[in-house]
Amino acid sequence: MPPTPDAYWLALRRAKGVGPRTARLLLERFQSPEQIFAQAESILVEAGISRSAAHSIASFDGFAAIDLELCELQRIGGRLVRWSDSDYPALLRHIADPPPFLFLRGTIPPTEAHCVAVVGARAASEAGLRMARRLGFELAAKGFVVVSGLARGIDGEAHQGALDAGGMTIGVMGCGIDLIYPAEHRRLADSILANRGALLSELPLGTAPIAENFPTRNRILSGLSLGVVIVEAAERSGSLITARMALEQDRQVFAVPGSPLSGKSRGSNRLLKEGARLVECVEDVIEDLAPQLASATKTARVDSAAERKTSSNPPTQPICKDAKLILDSLRDDERLHADAIIESSGLDAKTVLRFLLDLELQGLVRQHPGKLFSRS
């Protein structure tokens, strides 16, 4: 029986010497893994890869083990999201070394969703943990998808904050998606999946969470996101690797300031000295991401809010009843606090904050410091 299409995708990365960059080069040249494996070794070398990698592809014989892995993937309710699939994350597709596929449990956010990563120390301070949960909550309440690494400390609190707000969150794992690490986050992982979130990894099922997996995992974490918020990081923290990768991917880097007397904040404070954006509240993140939000939305949808904002014509897309109710409560010359808008509209806080963000992206509402809003 011939290998399945998914088996060819897994085989592409299992061939010795074929990393993400080589896989991308071959996919752009031959369009599909099936076509890659149909080529003679000499043709693969002519395409620009090393002779040893070409030989590994041409002589690959590991499909039996891959078939067993795909059966296990189906058994745990997972699936493969391939680079050529329409639901492969758009931002991740455009980094220099995107994974050719992702193992996924749960739900990939829709194309128009905006992701922000919140990461930091495992051995975090109480203040750092509170800040991470607060940022996760407020980002999710405003409609963002919170991305983190499912680790102890800051990561776990950011995920939990997003769940507390009823929002979506993604755990990017440094092991196989069939293993939950740390084990005490099993309930958290179940909650992520139960609330339309996702667990994903590029690593084969059964891969243990060893240290060498996490730096390469971090490029996915930042690659999914418009920006990365470092809440707390020591001088040699893995979160600093994520920050460096975010900069290489042209993502915005944010950092929460910490006490200079605490070693837990030396890395994040150094990022601030080097130009990271200072974050004291979620509005600091949203304000700096506004241009990227508009750009990403315009790329994702031709009739996007960002396109309407930059157009000289008034928006023609109809505004829903709840959004119109919020808009009607605002005046050009009066600034209302978000709590006052929530009270006057009779809508829940999550709905109001989400529509305020949508209206701001359309250019209809302006946000001012202190959670104050007015018509543009």
C-alpha cells in the first residue's frame, strides 16, 4: 500500500539533513512532498540541497514507522496542519524557517485572529505571576489569542488568564503533543482544548521535553504572534531567546519592568535598555501593535477593517447592532471610560471590549490613556 499524503510530509522532515529551510526550498520548487520523493537524487541536488540530504530523501525507507505514528495521532484526536493547507497560520508561514507541518490538537484560530505571545520565567515572583494572568485576561477580553509555552510560572498564568476571560489560547510545546509537560498542567491543557484553543508542536509524537527542543520551539511561538511580551526573565532565560527570534522575525518585543534588586527581572530589564517597549498595562501593547494589526487584517481580508481605516471613503461594511449601540454611546468631544460604556450598553465586558477594538481598527473609535474612548 503506497504512503498517504500525510506520511510523505512526515518523511520529508525525517530524512536526515532536511531541516525547515531545506524543506521550504524543496516545497517551493516541487510543490508537494510526493513530488519531492519522486525526484532522482541528481535532480534534488540541482534544486540546491546537499548531496547527503538528497541521498537521504531518495533512499528513505521509514514509512512503516510513520504510518504507526499517524494512527496514534488520529487516536489522540490530533491532526497534521501542513504548510500548503489554508489554515496553516499566516504569520508563521512567512518566517525564514517555518515548520513544514504542525502536529495539532484543538482548533487553529481563524485567519483574521490576532495572536500575542506572553512568556517569562518558570520560577517567577508573585508579582510576575499576577501580571502574566492579568495580561492574558485583558488580551483575551479584547479579542486577542494568547500564545505561550505551557511551562510553569509565567506561561501557565498567561494561559489561565486567557481562559478566565473566556478567550482562546495556544500552547506551543517543546515535546510531542501526546505528552503534557509539566505533568501538573494536564488540567490546564484540557481546559485549553475545551475552550477552542490549541496545543501544537513540530516534534514527533513521543518526543520528550529535553532542553535542546525549546530554543527551536520558541521561533514558532514568536512566529505565530504579532508581538511578544516578556513578563519576567533572568539574564540567561529562555525567554530572551524568544525575544531575539521575535526581533529576527520583525515582531514587536515588549517587556514588563521589574525591580533592579531582583535577579528574576535582570533579563527583561536589559531588554528595555536595548529598546523593547515598556508594558505596564494591556493598552501599552495594543497601542504599539495598532499598525501591525491594521496591516495583518488588510492582508487577511480584502474588505478588512484596516483597509477601511486607510481609505478616504466612509466604511461601507454594515455595523452589527451591538457595535452600533456602543458607537452611539460615544461623542467626538467626550471621553468615556470603558466601565461607563459597559454599564450604558447593557452588554458584558468581553463583548464591549471586543467591539471597541473592532471599531478602533475601523477608524471609528479612538482610545485614550486610562481606558477612555471617544469617537474618532
